[in-house]
Amino acid sequence: MIKQVESKQAGSKQAMSKQVKQYLVITGNYWAFTLTDGALRMLVVLYFHQLGYSPLNIAMLFLFYEIFGVITNLVGGWLGARLGLNKTMNIGLGLQIIALSMLAVPADMLTIIYVMAAQALSGIAKDLNKMSAKSSIKLLVPAGAESKLYQWVAILTGSKNALKGVGFFLGGLLLTLLGFKGAIILMASLLAVVWLFSLFALKEDLGKTKSKPKFKEIFSKSQPINILSAARMFLFGARDVWFVVALPVFLAVTFNWDHWWVGGFMASWVIGYGLVQSLAPVITVNKTRSGKTTDSSQNIAPSGRAAFLWASYLTLIPLVIALALHFDFYIKASIIIGLLIFGAVFAINSSLHSYLIISYAGIDGVSLDVGFYYMANAMGRLIGTVLSGLVYQAYGLEACLWISSAFVAIAALLSLKLPSYKEGR
């Protein structure tokens, strides 16, 4: 009897070990992709600003990237449930290589429509990768281990964003050293190596449902997921309304920073943002509901109430920065220090949301719920991207910050409707 129990335990550990290995490969792919995604974003913004494109035209270059991100998250979640997350991951890597290759053409071929098409492929690729990596966590953490789930989500999300910040830095650096075309060719070549490794290393159909879900099931029927998705849309719209176009152009024009300085600042912001995301469980989960301190061994995780509180704190930060701009109060210090603080508090909000969606999602067909949620995330990025170029060109960075504060306030109000406490899954 003892031998049978030991045999079952050994088999269980072996099965989990295979899953963890597969997840580590997925995470490595996600990190490699993130580096190219961050670098490409910075390359496009700086290169086309250098060519004389207006802020609105630069924003339009990312329009299809965000639109197809909305579509991809809906369809990608369904594909992940039917085909397995390994296949959606490999499809995403392959599409990113094609997108990069499309941009390695002579400069006179880089028209707005052509670049928008390449960015559309990149947007599809990015969201297939994100959905695959985030959905995998749900399947590896035991049911009820909410604290552990929160930690895993925070580490994955934080490390990804830190690497995206490194990508911003690389984008500015590669543009300076190799030029636009040289940087694109280098990134496509390195990602192709990762893709070939992934084709052989990813074998398990992680996340594949027992039954084939129908296409109409891509829309969530869960009220908490619908509310959280709406809050996520406004949260990320609040970030991208100043971050995507307005801020890098403002730094280049108003502060007269070159590519190196703009890329370095944006990289530092996102790296710090990612590090804070990784530490979010330490920052937000230090007390039980009764107010007594706890340790990491206890199964304590944040609730919808925490999402409301942290969004409320975030609302004030862009408002204060906008007032500093309006009254011409130490503009450079206000922008730099204010946006670093915004990044830290935003990171905690983002990490809380990322944990809550994985917690709310169902075990079977997890990618369907996660895909729907990240569809709302992409919609927020789309709204923020368009407004970033449009509002900045017409009214400046101050107006972008006012809109940012209003969007975060809406996200906070929506979060009031989330479940007040959730223990276990």
C-alpha cells in the first residue's frame, strides 16, 4: 500500500515537473518576444518622429496593432482552448518574425499604411504570446493556493515589463548604432532562433480543453470578469493616453533629448514598473481581514476592494502633474518625478488586476476568460494610443494627463462592484 502511494506521488511529481518545464519554455519565449516588442515600439516612435511625422500620424502607426490586439485576444483565447497554448505561442513567435521582416525594407517603402499592416501582425503576435503565458499559470498552481497564485502572476508580469523596459532602451540604442533597418534585421534573426527552439521544446498541449468550445463562448458570462475587464480597459487607457506618443515626443521636443535619453528614460520607467509589479504581493498583502499581520505561508490574497483602493490612489497622481504643468511649476522635475511615482502605483494596480483575472477564470478553458479580459486591455490601449496622438497634437501633454486621471477614476468606481473578498478558487 505504501509503495502504491509513493508510486502515485512520484508520478504526480513527474507530471508536474513536465508542466513546469513547459511553462518555463513558454516564459522564456515570452521574455524574448517582449524584448523585441519593446524595442520595436521605441524604434517606430523615434524613427518616424525623426522623419518628420506628426504625433497623430505616429499614433496611427499603432492603430492596427491595437485593433488587432482586441480581435486576437478574443479569438486567441478560443484557439488556445481548442489547440493548446503551445501552438498559440509558436504562432505568435512566427508572426512577430514576419512583422519585423516586413519593416526591413528601403525607407521609401515605409508608408503609413504599410507600417500599420506590419504593426497589425506584431499586435496579433504579442497578444497570442501574452494570453498563452498568463493562462498557463492557472493550470500549474493548486486550487485554493491564492497567495501562491498571486506571487506567480506578479513575478511573470513584473519580469515581462522589466524586460520590455530593457527593450525600450535597446530600441533607442540600436537606432543610434545600427539605424532602423539594421536594428530590425538583428531582432528578426535572434527571434527566429528562439522560434526554432520553441518548435522542438514545446510539446505539451497545456490549456487544451476536454471538449471543443464553441466560438460564441469567447464572450465571458461571469459578472466579476466583465466588471474587471471594463476597469482594465480604462486603467490601460489612462496609461497609454500619455505614454505611447505624447511622452516620448514631449521629451524629445520640450527637453531636447536625443534618442538615447528618450529611450533610456522610457526604459527606466518600464523596468522600475516591472520591478514594482513583482513586489506587489509584498506591498499589498501584509494583513488579514482582521488587521493582524501574516506571513507568506498563509493563503492571503487581495480582493476587489484592494483594486478600488489602489486605483483611487492612482487617480490623484496625473492630476497633480497636470496642475504642475498648468502653473509652470518646475516642469522637468514634475514630469520626471511625477511619472516615476505614477509608474510605481500603476504597477501595483496592474498586478492586482492580473492576479484577479487568473483567480476568477475557470480551470477548464482558462484561456477563454483570460482572452476576453485582455481583449478589454487591448481596447484600453487602442483608445489611449489614438488619444495620445490626437490630444497631444491639439492640446499638449497637460490635457493627456487630465484624461488619464479621469480614466483611472472610472476604473476605481467600476472596481467597487468587484467581489469584496475571495478565498480560494
